[in-house]
Amino acid sequence: MVLSKRAEKLEPSVTLAASAKAKALKDQGIDVLSLTVGEPDFFTPKNIRAAAIDAIEAGKVSFYTPTAGIPELRKAITNYIEAFYGLSYDTNQVIVTDGAKFALYTLFQALLDEADEVIIPVPYWVSYAEQIRLAEGTPVFVEATQQAGFKVTVSQLEAARTNKTKAIILNSPANPTGAIYTKEELLAIGEWAVAHDIWIISDDIYGRLVYNGHEFTPIATLSDAIRKQTIIINGVSKTYAMTGWRIGFAVGDQRIIGAMIDIASQATSNPPAVSQYAAVEALTGNQDSIEVMRQAFEQRLNDLYPLIAAIPGFTLTKPQGAFYLFPNVKEAITMCGYETIDAFVEGLLVEAHVAVVTGAGFGAPDYLRISYATDWDTLAEAAKRIHDFVENKRQNV
């Protein structure tokens, strides 16, 4: 069998691969603690589940829906954007998709031609580069160092810009670093993008998961010119503990959104109907449970951070949002006798029975990603196991 070139070149998701490996060991009866997937451990709030059940019982979910989403949900999204962003959009500037990941996928398919370049700050979420390549575009990586707070500057972006630069991806709060750009930093980047006719892809999926007094600033709010140049990507999965419901959305330029709708019509027909009715309730219903979950993540961050920072050979910057720690473990790798991050992560899994994600898939091979979107007992025990693993290894090297 001969596969397509795109299939042969495609790199699988390191987060899903790590999660699958951890699950396989668990299925063998091994006590594996998985800190891999960015998935809240909370049940979807009761009011949202009840809305889904009501929609089923009312016979609303047995049929196809419009590709772009049911009218009620598209309206709920524009109202949500107006409430939390202060921006007004028409419903024809909205597409509902099978998760925010598919919103990104259809956007790249709609926006990119062969060799078009998209600037990606590094570290980056694992699917950005592969989705760009699937659209025959070219990812251009710009390093955001730990010393710079994992954020890029306009001078770096300008050095990377060419006449083929079509877009830039901004993810703030960021996966995997938890970094948040300030209003001033975003304004500078936004004005640079407008000046050079570069689309801004603003991945805001973690926008309501910010901690310890930090603030999320949507770049689209900073000027009308920047708003017109920005495509907002968001969804209900992280904020509302709805990863399995698979509802994301994109908001922005009507022509681009229209093209995304056409592409989705040939790919998935429409997002799951029952999930759409649940998402209407998520965006319009009682929001109290959202703050309860946010506070729980904040407490976990504040408690886990010093435990991870105390591990020999680990250095890290305290995240401001999302729900990941992203320590530099280069020194730990060396002191434990390993040559690569992949070997170190494999050792943690096989010997300490802790599953984390290698930073190599995020463009940062000296780092690893730890998700704290799980219960505290698991996090505390995992931190102890990692600490003991490093101590034992370095004593025996």
C-alpha cells in the first residue's frame, strides 16, 4: 500500500501518544499517574448536561444541523464575544466546529496556499505546525525563550517576516507554557501585523483560565484595524470541562468564515447536534461553576509549582494561565544519565510510572509538559515520584 506524501510526513500528536501509552500500561494493571492530556478532571456542569438531555427528549438532536451550527448557538457565541470581549459580530461571522482543533484545521485550509508562511512562536501547541503543513503551508518558528517569559517581540517577528508571510498564531494564555501577553505587547504585535497585511490567528481557548491576578487581553479588542485582521479561535472544552463534547468556534472575517463553512460541509457536515444544544447552555446559562473550576486550577498551580521547582535539575517559570507546567529539565536529563528528553520521559513512565509529555513535540526538546488538570492527590504523588526518580538516578550515575 502506498500512502500519500502528506500522510507519510505527518507527525502524530505527542500528547495523545503519551496519553495512549499511559493508558496501555494502566490496562496492564500498572499504577500509572498520567499528567499528559490537557483535559479538566471535572464533570461537565450539571446545567449543561441537563440541557443536552432536554434536547434529546425534545427530539432536537436526531437530524443534521446547518454546517455552521444551529442559529441559537451562533447567536450565543456572538453574545458571548460581546460580553467578554466587548466586540460585536454578526452570526454570519461565526462557524461552530468539531472542537477548536477543527476550527484551526478548516481555517488553515481556507487561508493557505502552497508555500504560504505562518509564524509560530516556540514553544507551540503540537498541532499548529502539522495542520499548516497539511494545508501545504510552511510553518516559520520564532523562539520565545524562558528568559523572555516565553513571549516573542516585534523585532523577532520582523526578522522572520518574508513576502510569503500570511499569518501569525498567538496563543495567550499559552499551551504549553501558560504565558500571557500584556496589552502593550499585543498592541505592538497587532499593529505590526496590520502594517504588513498579516492575519492574526488568536487561539483564545484558555482565555478564562488565568490565575493570581493576571489578566487575559483579547488582541482583537485593541483596535478596529486589528479586529478586522484577527480570526478568533475558541471553544467550550477547557473553560466548561467539555472536551468530549467537541464544540469549538471561529469568529472573524465573513469571507474567511464562509470558506471555512464550505470546507466543513465537505468534511463533517455539522458538529454533533446534542453537543451544540449543550454549548448553548454553557455560554448562556449560570456561570458559577466556571469560577469554582478556575479557583481549583489556581490552587493546584500554587501548590504544585514549588514541588516541581524543588526537583533537582528542573528550572521553570510560574505559569500565569492554562493548566500546564513547562519545566526545563536539561540539567536533570544529564545528571540522570540520559541523552534525550524522549529517553528521560520514557524512564519516568517505565520506572516511576508517571506519564508526562516530551517538550520535543512543542518545539522545545529541553522541556517537558506537566498537566495539572487532575486531582491534587495524583499531582502530589506524581511530584514525589518524579523527585525520587531524579534523586535515585543521579546517585547511581
